[in-house]
Amino acid sequence: MAFQIAQNLTNPINTALPMASKTYLEAEADASSKVSIENHVGFIRVPVGIAGPLKIQWTSEGIHDEFFAPLATVEPTLVASCSRGCKAFTESGGLHFKVLREGMSRAPVFFFNTTAEAIAFADFAPALKDQFARDAELTSRFARLQALTPYVIGSNVHLHFSYFTGDATGQNMVTIATQVGCDRFLASDLAKELGVKDFIIEGDMASDKKASWRNAMEPRGCQVLAWGEITNEVCERVLKCSTERLYNIVTLMKEGQTRNGGFGCNVNTANVVAAMFIACGQDAGSIAESAWAHLTTTYDAESKTLKQSLFFPSLPVGTVGGGTMYPSQRASLELLKCSGPGSKRRLAGLVASFCMALDISTVAAIASGGFTDAHKRLARDKLDRSKL
């Protein structure tokens, strides 16, 4: 009952499915020639489903369009549930998003004989920004050093670099840029005057592929906010419960997360992040930086309208470089209309938006009592799809 949307995913998706299938088959045939890993022996094939359509209004970029999301997943119910959430938001006017900030970090460590020398270096570090930026930016047309922040720990200084990286996610870009900048600095007379003995490229303050409070407070990747609303009529018809009940269940679940010491506040955003990262050639390890997300919900008792927003402080995504060069992953980015220049922010916003669609549908399934039944019907080998 909760996932009746699975039987009629609207006419647009009926058109999108065969088109996407043909695109992926054509891309797969050309994949072997583009592999860039060591000891390559083959491929692990992950099923890809298409969720949507989801109406998106990105006002700052003049975009008002419907989007489909490729979800690479082995989990039944995920595509159907995300599509149902898309339908609810689309029929209520669609979602909006905005990328608030972005940055990609690397944090080398400089060694000193004494803590006093480390403190003196940290005090002097802001004056080094222009020099580090000049040397680092020689390595890339797109890397731009945004901030340089020192942290004294014992007799060492962890120097946190934050870069703008164009349309690339930028992990490799900032590593190379920082290495060159630090190598040149270490060889300088100034480094000797300041008492620098040596450095290593990373001291684990960049939160690379780790969940951390730093990634909740400042971006490693794109910091993005998605928001929208659902009317009571749409909620009852599509999600099978009232907006008031949905609000009450979301509030109750937040209380449970608080008591449990939850990291962030969301329902199951990791499902869509993982599925879209794999489908779109993102670094799957960077799902860790995206673990913290904040879902907020308000309810207007007079209009019975439910308003929601979802905040991701760190979504490390890119539309060039890395795994985006593979044909199937490139096809996924093209499906999302994220294959041209300046498309990284669009990809971040779309990931956040489809995450919010899944969250609202999952809460609705719990609120309506259909959560368990949906998994029984869609996640069993003996599924009779004629009954959907």
C-alpha cells in the first residue's frame, strides 16, 4: 500500500527508462578501454534504477526543470520509495536548492624542536598564504587556495589548506598542489629561519573520507541546502498519511536520534548518497564526509502544509576527473544534466534533493504502517509484480 507509486511511476519515467537502459548498454560496451586502476581483472555489476521525475527550481541559475536520478543499488524499495517522494514534492510545486559554500582540504604537518617554535610559526602562517597559493596554483588551472588555518599540537603545526577546485571533487588536485607548495617552502631560507625541520602531507585534520565535526562545521566538498513543501492533499493521496501525522512522526524520530547520540539528523540519506555516488563515478569512500545531514520540518496548522529542508555541510562531488570518465558514470551525469562546465554545484544540489525525497517517503511509510509490508513485497525473491 505504501509503495503503490511503484506500479505507475508516471509517463515521463516510462519514457526515461528505455532511453537510460539503451544509454547504459552502449556505455558498458566501451568500458574496458578506460579502466585506470591497478591489477584490473573485471567489473562488479551493480543494478541501476531510475528515480523521479523530481521538479527542481534552482532560481539563482535560472533552472526550472524535472530531473531523473540514477540509483546504483542492490536494495529493493529504494528506487520506488525515492520516486514516491519525488512525486509528492513535484505535485506540491517542487524542490529548491542552493550551494552555500564549497572547499576541498588537505592538512600537512610541520615539525619543530620546541612548542615555542611551533607557536611562532602558527602566528606567522597567515603571512604565508600568498606564497603557498602562488606555488600551489602552479599545479592546476582550477585549484585556488581559499584559507590557511594553523593548529598547534605539541611541537607540531597542522596547517589546514582549503581550496576551490572547479568542477572536480579535487582530492588529488589539492594533494598535488599542497605537496608542491610545502616542498618549495621547506627548501626556502624562511623555513629554516622559522625552525621547520620537516613536514608530512597529511596529519589527519583534513577529515579525508571520515565523518567529523569539522566536516559538519565547514565544507569538504559542497555545502548545500535543499527545501520544499508538501500539501495535505498530496500527502494523503501520494504518501498515504496526513501532513500533521508526518510532522509528528518526524519529531518523534528526532527525539530518538537525540537519545541515541545520532550524528546529524536525517532518516536515511546515506542510501541515496551511496547510490548516486556509485552511479555517477564519485569516490565511494567520500560517503563518510556526507554522513552528517540535518533535516528540519515545520508544520502550518492553518494550511496543513508541511515544510522541509535538508542541509548537507559536506558533499564531496565532482563532474570531471576520477570515476566520472567511465562511460556508464558519464551516462549517469548526462541523465542528471550534469556533464557540462559549472555542473558540480548542480550535482550537489540534486543529490541533496533526491535525498530529501527518499527521507519524506520513508517517514511516510513508517507513519502509514506500510514500511514493513513494502519490504516484504519488494525485497523478497518470490515477488509477484502483478500485485504491485
